[in-house]
Amino acid sequence: MERWALLQESVASVCNQTSPPAEVIVPIDNNEELLRIGQSKWPATAAGTEVPVRVIASEFSHEERDLSVYVSVQGAKRRFGAGQARNTAAEHAIGEILAFIDDDAAAEATWLEELVKPYSDPSVLAVGGAPHPRYEGERPLWFPAQFDWVFGCTYEGLPTTTSPFLRLIGANMSVRSEALKRVGGFHSIDFDDMDMCHRVAALGGPASVVFTPSAIVRHYVPAQRTSWAHFWRKCFYVNREKVQAHREMGAASSFGPDVAFVVRTMTVGITSELRSVFRGDRRALLRIGAILVGVTSAGMGNVVGRAGAARQK
């Protein structure tokens, strides 16, 4: 309910597109109050409007392990998971292309128009856009641009033109409904975007997953997510839990994008910040320190995750 205003803004932004969607589905996961209020705001009788909005309850339950994973990754408790909510929506959707946006993200007017352009190539199975941050407060001066994925936003190192890219961001992505069915839907609760992209790429080849920076949404970043504690916790716990997510992918798994991220961040990223230091920006030293902490925390998370996986064998 704390996101109710953001959810209304998100739905309105999707309804007011230059290329309108066939429908908007709002899956409410394990929150009876929000379900009731949402169905009152967007009643089923409104189906005759220009863009029908359907509010439905998630059809999936959650295991305790899933809840504990979220607490570890986010440092907070919640009762739901994006992957299962998206599965519910996908099973009810009528479209040939399914676009996903987070409840705290608002789409630019041309979002869908730009997002569907790469699908003119029949070999393209999934397309993601750029979630740009919209901060509740101020962006920390120490925060390195390479780590904006901590906010669920586009980060430095992503393609600057429409290009194949394996890791789309869940707040702004799409997939052909047939391809999603063939990979069995979303298999993961908190790594649903990564899991889907890897499985789709295994199905259609690396070039079948595409990133297009011109499809833009504005993703809300609460002040809590800009704290130092959230930064290092996210780097560590995401990469710890990511090990299990990769184990569950089987042959579709690949840590290649993670290695490429580390190499680029430790070379191009630090070099760029050093240039800023020489130009007189002393705060760049803080960003270099944050890069080193972020990469180290992520690496430690991966090691701990692998050790835990080894004990389970």
C-alpha cells in the first residue's frame, strides 16, 4: 500500500502510450487490501475502455526459502515475488508480446513504441529497455555509475545502441509470449529477469535477447536504497544467491556477463574515475573506493554462494 500512488502513476503511463497496449494486467501478490482497492480503481466493467486494465490475484504461493532469499538480497522483508506475479499475468495475457514494468516505474510515452521495434526481426525473442533512476532524495556523490543495477536501473557499461545483451532489467523488459511458454515461464522469484534471459538465449541464441536504450521508464529509487549499507549488502547477497539461481538454470547458465562486468568496471570504470580525479573532482576517489568495495563484496558473495552449493551436493 505504500506504493499505491506509484502504482497508479505506472498504470496511467502505460495506458497513455504512443503505441497503446492491447491491455494492462496488474497482478496483486498476497495483499488482499491492495487487490480490493485495485479492483475498485480499475473495475472489470472498464474493459470497454480504450486500454482495458485488469487487476487479478497471483495464483502462486511462496516457500519460506524464497522469503529468506529476498530478505538476504534486499535487507528487508516482503511477502511476494516478481517472478510468480509475472507468471500469473502472462497466463492471462492475450498479447503476442508481453511487456513488463515494475509497480514503482513510470513509462515514457514512447516506451512501448521503442520496445517493440526490434521484434521486426523474427529471430528476436526478448527485448529490454532502459530504466532511468528517479530519486526520492539526492544521488550520493560516492555512488559509481557502474552499480546503478543496485537500484534496478540502467548502469554504465550497457549498450548505447540497440544491441544483443544477455541481462535485461526486470523493471523494463519484454518477451514473445510463445518463447516464454517454451522456457516454462519465470522460474525464479528474485532473479526472474536474469533467469528468463538466459533460458530464452539458450532457446534462440545470444542474438535473440536485445537491449534498446531508447525504450525508457523512470524507476523510483527510495532514499533507503542509496545508503552505504544497502549498497554493499546488495552486492554481496545478490551474488551469493545468484549462484543457486544459476544452478537451477542448468545448461542455460553462464557467468560470462558477470566476468565481463567486473573486467570493464575495474578497467574502464576506474580509469574514467582517475581522469576525473586529475581534472579536480576529488569525489571520484570515493567512487573508486565504492567500486573496489562493490566488486569485492560481489566476489565474496559468489565464493560464499559456491561454498554453500558445494555443501548441498
